[in-house]
Amino acid sequence: MTPLPNSLSIALWVVGSCWALAAIARLTDSETGVVSLVAIGALTGLAEWLVRRQRH
């Protein structure tokens, strides 16, 4: 089985983290603002780092 391309796996990670943050915000009735953007950026960076580390 061939692995997913880097861009696709990072995109899936970003979409999943967006959905997770939206679900958490919805369940806790909190405002999503800067904190969610920072979290998405951090998770995207983590995904890219994990994918690159796995490839090398």
C-alpha cells in the first residue's frame, strides 16, 4: 500500500483539528477566536514535522 502524499496527510490533519476544535468549543459553549487559530497553527506545524520526520 502506498503512503499518502505529504500535502494530503497534512490537509487531513488540519481539517480534523478544525473539526475537533469546533466540537470542543460547541460542547463547552466557549468563544472560538485567537486561541483556536493558534491551536490550528500548532497542530498544522506538528503534522508537518511528524510527516517530514517519518519520511527521513
